[in-house]
Amino acid sequence: MKTLISHEVPLCLLEDSKTFNDYDYCLPHLLDKYFDYRNYFMEARHNGRFIIMDNGLFEGVTHTEEDLLYKINLIKPDIFIVPDEWNNPHATYRNAKHWVNNIKPMLPETTNLMVVMQGKNTTEIHNLYNTCIDLGFKHFAFNHSSICYQTIFNHPNKLVNQMLGRVSLISEMIKNKTIHNTHYIHLLGASLPQEFIFYQWSEFQMIKSVDTSSPIINGALGITYNEYGLFSKPECKIEEFFEDNLDGQKEDILFNINKFAEYVR
């Protein structure tokens, strides 16, 4: 199975995204904010598109449990990422346990729960992974900016530490068989796009999907990937461009999308 790629896009690129996204990544707070966004995901579900739904942490959005339940049952995503807390394995575990034991019976049977690996160091992340296996999880996500990655490398560019830290952590967990062949691994976001070159070997076959808005945001700002990727990252998020007409930046955006696919595959 190839690694599936999805780029979060503004409204003007929603329809175009069907031609370059392998699946759809849903930000639940936008379902309320934009009718076209909600309609797109309702249609995507009807047409059998693979959908992963986020919980809003990275966007700084706090959803009530009732709101998330409503949106999950509305869209029926194939995967829902249970609420997690930055660099806090204990709170993340409590949330994961609660969702498995109390919320899962209220979800569509086709929706799998995914837990994000949060922790301040590799030991905390290893322990969280193993305890979530005990809960029955088989779907796991690794975010791109964990504080843990800064403890693995000491490069002056923190983005390089984030990139190589995630590669190193996942490599170690595969090598020591913490990550099983039967697990589904998702990579949340990208500090630097060239990170994905490191996953092109068969040993990383458990990495099934990735989402990032990096090609879109950089392209919207007139920044194109070079042969080696990038060594800086814009601080803005995709929602800042959500209502913009990006026709003038489309060439740069599509260039980055195609280049990103080369890095992944």
C-alpha cells in the first residue's frame, strides 16, 4: 500500500483537491463555519472517499464531546483522532481510554479511533504507545512538532530537530518492534517537507498516511520547494488563506504538491 497524502486546502481549491489528494482530512470546526466545506465532506462520504477527522488541537479549537459526536456521526470518517494534549502522555491516555470505553459504542461501526503520541521524551512516548495497544488501539499518529524531538537532536535549526527527531523515533520503535506490522501509522503535519524522503524504504510500510498544508501555504506565499526541500517554515496556518482567491499562486502551489509527492514516493 502506498502512503496516502492529503493537503488541507482553502475553499477555492476544494474541488481541485480531488485530483491531488488521495484522501480527505477534515477539520471539524470548519464544518460549522463554511457551508461549502460541510457540503464537500458530505459528498466525499457519499462517494466513498477515505476520510480522517482531526480533533482541533493544532488549530487551537476546543470542541465539546457532544459537538465531536455529532460531527463524527454526520461525516462518518474512517478514522477519528481522539482528543490529545500537547506533550502530555497521561492526559492523552486518559482521553484515549475514555473514548474507547465510553464513546466508541456511540460512533459509526466503520470509524476507527486513532491516538496521537504525546510525550516530553522517548520513554513517555514508548510507554503511551504500549498502554494504548493494551486498550486495543491499532491506529497511531505522530505529530511533527513534539518537544521530544528536541531531546533527540541538537541542531541549531529546531525544524531540523523536529524532522530528524520524528524519523529517529519512528525508526527506533519499528526496530524494537513496538510498532507492529499490523499497525496504521499516520504522520500529522510536516516541519520540513523533505522529511518524507527518509520513509521510502519498505521498513516503513506501517506509515499509511500523512496530512500537511505545507505545499499550499508555502505556494500561497510564493515559496517553492527546491531540490532539497526547505529549511524554514511559515508561521501562518491554512485557515488564514481559507477565503482567499489563490488563482495567482496556483502554479507555485501545484509545483509544491507535485514535489511533495516525489519526496513521499
